[in-house]
Amino acid sequence: MGRRESTGPGDDADQGASNRILGVAAIVLSAAIVALLIGGGVYWWMTPSETGLPAGQFVEFTGTLVDRIELNAGSLKDWNVLLISSDTTRADRIACYGNRQIQTPAIDGLARQGVLFTQAITPVPITLPGHASMLTGLDPPRHGVRSNGLFRLREGVETLASRLGANGYATGAVIGAFVLDAKFGLNRGFASYDDDLSGGESPTIYGYRERRAGSVNEAAIAWIRQHAKEKFFCFVHYFDPHFPYTPPPPWDQQYAQNPYDGEIAYVDSQVARLMAALDELDMRGRTLVIFTSDHGESLGEHGERTHAVFIYDATQRVPLIFSAPPPFPQNRIVKRQVGTVDIAPTVLAVLGVPPLERPDGISLLAPPEAGLRSMYIESIYPKLSHHWAPLLGVRRADYKFIHAPKPELYDLRADPHELNNLYDANRALAAQMYDKLREMLGADPETAADVQGNLPVDEKTRAILSSIGYVVPTTAPRASTRTAALLDPKDMIQAQLILLKAQELIGNGQYREAEQLVREFLAISPNDPEGAQTAGRIYRHLGRLDEALKWYGKSARLGHEPAEAWAGIGGTYVLKKDLTKAAEAYKTALKIDPRNPSALIGIGCIYAEWDRPVEAMKAFQDALSYGRGINAGVAYLGVSNVHRKAGRTAEADAALAKAIEVDPGNPAVAKVAASFSEGAGNADRAIEQLRKAADTWPTTDNLCQLGRLLMDQKRYQDAVTYLRKGVALDPHQADLHYQLGTALLELKQAEQGAIHISKAMELDPNHSGALSQAGILFAKAGRFKEGERLLKRAVENDPNSFLVRYNYALILANLGQFDQAAQQLRKCIELNPDYAKAFCKLGLVLAEQGKQAEAIEQYRKALKIDPKNAEANALLKAAGQ
């Protein structure tokens, strides 16, 4: 453990009966290493009942009311197509849809120059399946993607990109988040699919990155420039409005009270930038632009914090705008129900390209059929992630039916917020809509409970998907035996908030507080796969490794995301120092998913420990190749370690620099980088590296290390600032209280300092640093006997600390126990021969014993080490030398 010399509160204090200056120095322990791992005509004002907006929020956008896109098929033959998806964007949060608290001039401009649909519905409130429906024109049961992470687009399913590519279009996509990674199949038909997030600006606690809309635009505009002389289809995905809501400046300040709107306003600015690029290239006149979203956001409605669990309109209604210059219709509004499944069929019809085979969507150029259109909606997230009942439904413009253990029926015109369940009052209509659901599925909805993912998922994949939805149809309108065994998500939504809070605490490093919440959650939802995995993670970080293995094992047995569970098991066995079992667990995870970045990094570290550098390097390189930026910094640390062990210092330093470049806020990267900087004598650089990590992703270990380095530079107030943050994150960590107490004592805040030193000893009765500092405090108060008992325990617990022995010796000397004091000082010198102060104090002790010649010899040794040592010079002068 690293040590530092401190001029503690007792140092150079007159403690001795013989008027000798026998000061008491303090010791600071180092932090623990962070574990890896719109034209003329009739104008129409939309009303709240027609838009679904709260009363009083009228839409100021006006336009001609129509029932379709009034354009003949093929009218835009050979035009370019730009599809913009703003992830997690509610329609009613955009100005042209009625939000008076936001400015979205670019999106509003698209609406004025095109057709705005007021009731556009996504079939699923989850990113991957939502976009799959958008690009295939199919509902989730047909394209096969029922959730994030666990599913891949079914083989043989044609996409808009593949159909346009076969008809002479250049096809390209730029993706903003890992959830749409090519591994999930949405790259089908795209000649260029830019999903490389390794340069993303926003690394998270899970290691993955989200590309800001500005970075997405950089790549998209470059691709458009490259294909400016061709007809093209470009799909642009902005992830920004997804939780957590962190808009960049100046939107963070402009929308400080509503950062979700701030994210949408920022996206609007990037839509404007994309349109400006089209204008600059003189391409706007031949480009059809579609603006939409994969799903909305609950924002607390029905108790749901974000999305994925429920299928109410808060998450199912999305913006949909088709925009182009004439001959495309201008300033039109369509209020009938349409869907994102209609995008692909409509684009193909506008361009005059042959349609997709048997789509669920329709061309919005065609006049609507008579009667009310029924649209399919679903979420299986509750079943796959929590073992709760899945939700399936049918939505019409007038009513919505939700199939659940407690079925639901809502009158959308009279009750747009779906607050009054009419199921019991109108079972006949519910039965009618249930029959329609069976027809749309082509099967009994009950069989949906058996849906399983068709793609293995790894630990990091789950972690980086803020919400994971899985489609599983449930039971008939009357509860069946099968459904009765499943909990209704409506009854569990408050429990989910408990789990979400626990996961937030984990992200902040507050594992003890998270444990209390996850225990409460599991008492409510005992067979919960995500809850079990969360518990395993908590107990692993708390060092309760057998409990961690128990919960990871349960998660694996529940059959949900088994690679994640095995990766957790592997990491736990690493902490148990059983590398053989850890390797077996990581290999099991890699059998399930050979591209699992977490397991690749884990097995790479084990190979490096086993001196198998070739295999280790391959594992780290594979993690970098497959990870798309997931834990890239940690993977580069692994590469650096392999090079360093082989003596390739330049290559090791380059890999370490790359780790810092790609993940400056990652605490594991910061820890290693700071250690190298400190070892090279560059404490300022080490402090800066740790400060960046603390500002991005604070952990108690790095805050503790940062506090120690700041105290080394006598920057005690700065140290207190960061150490208080650490204590706030985890008030049960003895090292943090010890460091904070020491810093406060240096600032002469004795009472507060003593409180934290006492707390450190309460949390860890054998904490040598706290025992030593407490002993100093007793000595300072003249209570040497009590101080001696504490310092003796400190020496017993940390016999190799020269400073602990030094402090112990000084108290012994003050008690007149000169022989024992001399013995401790000699041991101190043995442990650190360059500690000049120990020679001076030994000389003083010898002088007290009447051994003047030996004392003078010790003073001279001190001067040999430090010729400017004032104490040694003064003592020699006093001795007549």
C-alpha cells in the first residue's frame, strides 16, 4: 500500500517531559484498485381531443385537413429519400404538435412543407423492434424482432433499404446508439451501415457510447456528399432524447427545468443542419424527407418512468412528417390513424418502386378504406425481463384494447390519457377487439408467452440498453390459468421504480443502499431475471461473493440473457481468486455469444495472468473489434498490460494513451493512468486524470485516491471537497472517512476531523491509518496511554508501515519507554532507510538514555540523507558539534 508522510496535527508538538520535540506524524492509506470490470384551402385547428394533448395545449400549426398524401404513385420517381428517426420522441413535445414550451423551427418547417400525421402509432415502445417495423413495414410478430438485444431480424425479411438498393439506389445508414448495431440485422440492404460508436462523446458506466446528433450528422453529411451524384436512401438515427436526458449547451440551460424537451430542441437544431447540407448541395429540391420516431416516452404517466413496459399512447404515439417541395403536397394535416409500419410502403409508392411482399403497413397515398383501421401494438419486455405478463393490444382511432391479466379498454376520444378502463362496462366490444387481435396474430395470444430471443445477448448488451422490450402475447380477455400465474405489469410498475432506483445507485457506486432496494424489489418479484442479475452485481461489488454467485446462478437458471449471467459469474470467480473457474465461466459466456466484449476482456485478463500473451492479445483485440466502443478503454488497458509484460514499453505506453483518449472518464482507466503518472513523478497529471473521471463517473475508490494526491500537495480544501463526495456515495467506507478526517485535521477542524476518524475505526476496527491518527489525537491531548494502545494495535495490523511504527515510537518516548521507542525507530529505519526524521528522533531517544555519542551519529546520518534538515542541524549544534 502506498504511504505518504504528513505533518499531522501532532507533528512537532511539545509532548515530552524532558522538553524534547517529539512530534507525531500521520499516515494516509492509498485507495483500493478499482475492479474491472403547410398551402391554402380550408385551415384546421387541432383540438385536445383530436391530438391527445392535455386541455389548454392547442396546436398553433395550421394546414389543410386531408385524409391521405394527395399524390400519384411514382410522382417522385428517382428522388432521394432521407429518413430521420429521433429516438424516444413523443409527438406532443414538438411545437407543431402543440408544445408551446419548446422551439423546434426545423421540424415545424418540414411540416409546413409537407404532410403532418397527428395519430401515428408505433407497434412497440422499444427501439430495435420499433425501427425494424419502420424499415420493413411489418409488425413485430412477422419480422421477428420482439425486443432490444435478444433478437435479430428474421432471415428472408426484406427491408426498405434492400428493395431500394435493388432498384439502383445508394443506401446508407448512420446509427446513434448500440441498440441498432449491425449484429441485430437492421443493416440488411444498406451498402454502408455506420454503427461504429468508438468515437462517441458519451461513455456510460457500462462502457458503451452514444453518438450525439451532431456526430451522427458529421458522418451522414459526409456520406450524402459522397453520393451526391446518385439517387440515394439515407437513414439517420438520433438517439439523444433517450433517457438519461442530458442536452448539450445551450439547451441544457434553456431547458433546465425540462431536459427531455432540451434534447428534442437540440435534435431540431441538427435537423436544421442536415437540411442546410441538402440546400448547400442543391439536393433539397429532389429529396423526400421523413421525420419520425421509434416510440415515445411516458414521463411518469401511469407510473412508468420512461418506456418499454406499457403500451399506452404516451409511448405509442409518435411524430410522423413527410416533407418535400412541390409537386409534393404542402401544409397538409392528416388526423386519421396511421402507423410507422406505413413508412416503407409509402416511400416505395411515392418513388414508383415495386412494393414489399404482404406488408402490414399501407401506402398513405391511397384513399383510406371504409371503417376504422385496427393496428397491432405489443410489449414483451415485462415477460422476458421480469417474468411478468406480456402486453398485446389493438388500437383504433376510437378505442384501444389491451390484453393483460386485467384486460383494459379505453375510449380514446373521450379519454385520450387512458385513465378510465371500460373493460367491465363494455365486454362485448372488448371481445370483438380481442377476436381482431387473434386474427392479426394468426394464433392464440396465449402462445406469445413462449416467445424466446433468437440472438444470444451478452452482459454489456443488456446493460447498454436502457430499456429492453420483449413481445409476448398473453391471454384471452378473461384470465386463463396460464395468465393467472403471471403478474400484471400494472401491479408491478411501482416495484420497477424501486429496481430502477437501485440500478441508479449502482451507477453511483452506492452498493449498500442499492442492496436494500433490490432486496425489497425481489421480495415483490422473486423470480425476476433482471432483479437477480442486479443483485448479483451488487453483492459482487460488496465482496459478498457467494451471494453474488447465488443470484447470478438464479439469473442463468431463469433463462434470460444467460451470457450476461455467466460473465457475472466469471467476474465473481476472479474476485475469489479462482481463475480456473472464472475462465470456465467466461468460456461459457463466449459459447453463447462469441462476440461478448465483457467475456473477451475477462478471459484476456486471465490469459495475461497465465502468461499466454498471444491468446490474451487476441481476446483484447476481438473485444475492441466487436465491442463498438463498449469498454474500449479497459480493452486497451489489457493490450497495454500485454505489451508491458513483454518489455515493449513504447507499445504499452501508446495503448495506455489510447485508453485515456477513448475513455478519459472511465474510473478503471483513470486509476491505472494516474498510477503511472504518479510513479513517473507527475502528480499534477495524475490529479487531472482522476478529476476527469470523478466529474464523469465518480467512484469511491478514485475519489479516495484523488483525495490522497491532493493532500500530498497540501491542497487540503480541494481534498475535502472530493472526499465529501466519496462519503456521500458510500458512507460505509472506512478509508474515505479516514482520509476526510485527516484532511479536516490539517485544516484545523479538529472536531469534524475526529468524528470521521472515529467513524473509520467504527467501520473497520483494524484500520491502521485510523488507529494511528486517533492515537495522535490522544497524544495531542496529553492522553499518551490511550494513544499508545491505539498505536500498538496499528503496528500489529500493519507491521510494514514505517510511519505507523514512527508514530508509535514517539508516543512510547513520551511515556518514557525509551528502549521500546528505540526499537520501533530502528524498525522504521529498516523499512525506510531514507526517512531522515526517524534518525533525528532515534538520536533524541538515545540522548534521553545518556548515549550522547550514538545520538550524534544518528543526527549526522539524518544530515547525510537531507543536508538541509533543520532539526538535525539544531540538535548537532545543541550537542556542541
